[in-house]
Amino acid sequence: MDETVAEYIRRTVLKIPRDEIKTMLEKWGFLSDTQLQTLNFHQIKDNISQEVVQLCEENSADIKQAAVLDIIYNHIYPNKRMWSVYQMKKSGEELEYFDITDFKKKFKGRLRSALKNVTITFKEYEDNAIWVRVAWGTPYKKPNQYKPSYVVYHSQTPYVFISASVLKSNLPLLCQALIVASNYHDIREMELRSHSLNSLKDIVFKRYSQNFQTYTPKPLQEWNVEPECEDIRIVQENRSEKERIHRLNQEAFGGGPQPKLEFAQYKLETMFKSDPKMDVLDKKEPFRCLVKFSSPHLLESLKSLAPAGMADAPLSPLLTCIPHKARNYFKIREKKGFFPESFVSP
Amino acid sequence: HLATSLPLPSERHHLRPRIDLIVFMIDIKSKYSLKNVQTSLAHVDASFFLGKVCFLVTGVGRVNACSIETNAICKLGEAYCSPVLYCELELEGIRLATAQRLLRMLQICAGHIPGVSALSFVSLMRNADDD
């Protein structure tokens, strides 16, 4: 077995938390049950990984199988990577039958015709997701297995989730191969990025609970005071205001859990508006400014701003439109009818 | 009675008992909180400032997260001639002690302690380094 393959397998196993190694190796299916039983999973990970490499040696593993193990690891821990969403466009309206073998063949063919040194691996999952792993090389160097790109494609949708490697120059080639393989004619990057792959899927597939405008002639009495205030000696003076905030929040965010995003970035290309007496920035250039909101769970924290008393309700539509518009990177230009210029209240 | 800001909603005027003490809670981590209190102060009748108003600053345990300068709060207390209490609501002991202090103040303001009026009490609460 190639030394580089052995080293790659060893490092991949080291990444896996010790309690998960057995399950992941079983999912991999490359080592037989008897071989797995010989492994001692209670020793330190260093030793476990050495034993795994030895067993792989016995089975003459090559880079293809090692790549499958890597896909399995990333499928279970996708949140370690940053994912971007791309949308593909078809020229006509014909619904072609999707053939997975055809997809694979065209994808490999397109990539290999441009670049000889690539490692391409596919794995299909039950939810119609096709995972593709591409390790990139150059005409003179073997593929770098430690910086692969991952593509997740749901064949029934025009959306592709890409976690590019640091080598961004390969991105156009990857996109080209995707549209050729999936019979689309164009691909564009959506302004939507996050570490949580499932949340990105929730947003573009509209799987999160959205609130639809329903006409309620009488306000619903379901929402009660928080349990700590069950004491009848405590009187909430602003109950109607609290209910109003809660209702507006429900309308803006819906009732269920929010998709998990870490950033919202707003790039301003607007003119600075100051008191004319202050005479600041008399050059009349657009004011270059970038506003970035970051949080471990951005949408949930935005949802809790108004009830916590930290912002006025309703929140700025620039913030609440994030899941509906499926984007968290915005460019705000001068009011020419595109985006509203209102900013968030402090 | 808990309210998020003043003035109080007018629909409950007839249900409200006499107000003996107003405690303005300022979260030291939120500038919005201070701004809210300052706007609400404008709606308080002047007679309350004779010992029936108190400022309670919360969140002082988290030194890294302070957004408001204590100087600003001291100035607020001086401007409105009212005492400023500091506490940390997340710690049960301090929470309990603060509640007991506020209760004691309320008893005085409501006139339940003979011989001590709200005004005399608040002049006792003044810092030694004022004037």
C-alpha cells in the first residue's frame, strides 16, 4: 500500500472522536467484521489509527477507498467546513430523467479532460444527496488529498452545496463539470454561506417553519406569561405591548426553530448623509462600510432581540428577510427602488 | 408592577394602587437600557424624586461586558437626587440581599416604619463625597 495512502488513512482516523471510530469504520465497510473485532477501541487514538492502517495494509487499500472514508467523516461532521450554495439554471423546461451513472461519467470526463491529476469520489445517500469529493493536483503534482473540495448535489433540485478547498482557482472548473454532468446550462453562486449544511438545505428547500399570514379576528390567547411570573402578586403593566412584540416576532420568524447561520454581512455603497453644517465628506463619494453580524446562531439571536428588550419590534426587514431571500450577504445601494435604507435600531 | 418603560399604559389606570417606590433597572451591558430609563424619567412626576425613586444597576458581575460607564450612572443619580444600587441578578445571594434592601426601602416609602420618612432616608443614602 502506498505510504501516502497509509498516512492519509491514519490522519483521517485521528480526526474521528474515539467513540465514533467503530461506527464509522462499519459504515465504511472496507474492513471485514472479523478485522474490526480485532481492534481495541479503548486505547489511545494514536494506537487505534496505527492498527487500522495495518488492517488496511492487509486489504491493500488505495486512495479511492481512503477517499470514501473521508466522505463519510465529512457527511457526519459537515459543520466543520464552510459551505456555499450555488443554483443551476436549465435552458428549457424539459424534465430529464436523472441517471446517476451518466452524471458520474460526465463529471469525471469533464474534469479529467481539463486536469489529469484529480481524485474523484462519489457517494450517494438515501435523501437523494450525492456527495462528490475532488482532490486537486496540477499537471506536475499528484492530487493534494488534504485540501479537497466537496460537492453535495440533490438531483431533484437545482441546488448544489460546495465546500471549496483553499485552492479557489479550481472552482470554475468544478462548476463547469457540474453543469455538464447534470444537464444544466448555467450556475451562479447565491449569497448564502454557513457552516451548518443542514441549515442551508433548510433555507433553500424551504424546510424551516415559515409563518404565513393568517387572519385572526381575535388575538390568540395561547401565549401565557413566562412560568417564573406565575405569582399573582406580580403585575405586568406592558402585557399588551409584550403580546404585540411576540406577534410581530412570530410573523417575522415563524414559530419553529430557525436555520443556523453564523453571519450576516451588509456591504454599504450608499452616500454618507451628515448634517450639512458639519461638512463631512464633501467629496460626495459612496461611503464604504461593511456591517457584519456574527453569532453562534444568528437567526435565533435576532428573534430574541425584541422580546429581550434590546431592539424595537418590528425588526428591520433587512434582518428578517434572510431566510426568505435565502441570502446572508447583501449589498445596499442608494434608494433606487431596490433595498430599503432603514437600518436596525440600536 | 413590572413595566418596560414609562408612561404606563392608560388602560389600567383604574386598577393601579398608589405607587410608593419606582425602581429603574439599568442593565450595565445595554446602552439601550440606559436610554430607555432616561426617556422614562421624563414621565415621572417631580414629587416622586423626594425619596421614592431608586436606580438599580444590574449585571455588574460581568466586568468585561459593561457598555455603560459607572460615571454616567453616578451623574444620573446625582441629577435626580436618588440613590443608586448595584447588583448582580445571576447570583442568588446578591439577588436575595438586593431584594431585601428594596423591600426595606419600600416599607419606608410606604410609611410603614414610624419615625423614618422617604425623604429623610434618601438623605442618609447620599454618598459621603457628595458636596
